[in-house]
Amino acid sequence: MTHATTDTPTTAAAAPQQPPALPAVLQQALAQAQAQGLPYAGSVTPLQAWPLVQQGQALLVDVRTAEECKFVGQVPGSAHVAWASGTALTRNPRFARELAALHAKQPQPLPVLLLCRSGKRSALAAQEAAKAGLVHVFNVSEGFEGDHDALQQRGHFNGWRFYGLPWVQD
């Protein structure tokens, strides 16, 4: 049996491996962020983030302090790179490098979802990641505990825990 060959080069072997296309919800977040002129990839809610993490379409990184993760709770299987540390929230000057190193260790390139208490620190962290050249780093709005209510308490109307998404506590 003879096989026909062609002299046409294949582009698949020559092209570098491209990250998979962004899931639709992240494409929408990216487009909205660009339309709003945000300095980072955009935001998703906890209810949008969890299915992406469950399906292996995104890497969830908790940017809260180690103390917050230990005593308030954390998402099982999430990674941790502190944006700041201690009660004074002293900024981690190595944040972008640590995030890049964590991302590089992943078996495949995935978008990154950053989670903090309310979505404010993680938005700043996403902005810092973008400044450092990291793409597809998104904020999880509302965060782990959610926004303050009228009584200045968290967890009563939004946030990861409010929606009953998986979490554990030491």
C-alpha cells in the first residue's frame, strides 16, 4: 500500500501552543472591561466563577491574607497568593511574580480568577497583574464575604459564602 504525501507544510506543528479560547462568560467580562476602560481583564460574580473552576476552565486564586483564609474560610482547591499580609494589610511587593510563577506551574494555561473578601483588593491585584503583563486575570466581584449591608455587616446579600458555594474553615 502506498501513501500519498504532499509538500504542503503543516502549520499546526510549527505554531506555538495557544491557550484555549476564553469561556463565553470571560469573553463578555473582557469586552465589558474594555468598554469601561478598566485597567484589567474584567470581573465575574462568584456564581459565574464557580462553574469555570469546577469545569477546569479557570484557576481560582485567593489573594486574602493567610489569616483570613485560615480563620474566615477558603474555597477548597483554590490557590493562595497574598496581595497583602497582616492586620495592617502590608502590600506584598512580590505579588505579580508569585502569581506568574503559580500560573506557570499549571499543566495548561488557564485564565485566573482572583478572590478577596469583597472584590476590592482582588480588583487592585488584577490591575497589578495586568501592569506586570499577565493577561486574562479577572476579579471575582463581591468576593468571599460580600459587601457591607446597611448595618456594616458582610455576608447578608452577596458574596461567595452567601450564595452557598463550597468553602471550608479551619
